[in-house]
Amino acid sequence: MSKLYLLRHAKAGWALPGMRDFDRPLDASGVADTDTMGAAMRARSYIPDLTLCSNAKRARQTLEGLAGHIDTGRVLFLDTLYSEDAAGYLNLIRSNGGRSSLLIIGHNPMTEDLTIALSGDGDEAAMGMLNHGFPTSGLAVVRFPASLANAAQGTGYLEAFVTPADL
């Protein structure tokens, strides 16, 4: 059995004039949410073996906030998590799927699209919450019966969907 943790970066502020979207930092509520989610992940023993993190500033800052609460395992920063679609995310998961747990810190709509595509079934409450959208700092926990290298559409079970508003 393996677990995939899909985390949308925390809330970022608006871009200042001349600032690239890629360089937007977290706002105050985003910083607070990273602490909340890090503590929630620790309390639920959601500990990844490997973290793939978008290289966008807001995603890196989300990781920093989590790392104050949990061991994030080995971390790889990837520009492609900013620009790839859900299929690209799935390719990254498969190519790094030799671990029992993987955390991806990325962006929407990719995190939401991938969670929906992978979750053939799931906890009723978690599935219901996901149907209302994937907010910033939202965390989907998708369980697979085999290796993440074999992850495919509809083969996962949405075990949990956690947002800061729920905590």
C-alpha cells in the first residue's frame, strides 16, 4: 500500500507591479495556514518519504511552514510543478513512485484535477468536501493498493481531505 499527499500551496498575496506570478509570496493567512496544516499532518502521521515541491515562491514557503512540524523527507524542487497539467503531475508521481509515501506541493487546477482523476472511490465526507473545490492549503490523502509507480486514473481511494477551515 502507498499514499499520495496532494497539497495546494498556501494563500499568496497579489503580485506587486513588475512581479512575476511565480514570485508571489504567502500572505499572513497563508503563513498561518502552513503552521495549521503542518500540525495537522503531524497529528495524523501524514509523513512523506519524498516531497516534490513547485519551485514557485509560495510553494517553497508552504514547504518551509510544514517543515517546522513534520519531517518532509527528501525534497526535490521542480519548476515543472508550476507549469505541468495533471497528466504531467501523474508522470512525476509514477517516476518517483518507488516510495511508500509521496507529498506533492503544487498548484490548482492540477492538484484538484489529479485528485479527482485518481480517486475512484473514497471516504464519503472527503469526497463531498472535494466536490466543493480545492482551497489553498487543502490536502488530499489518496491511498493506493500498490506502488505509486502504478498509479492510474480511478485506482486510488480518497482517504481524507483536510483544509485549514476544518481544523
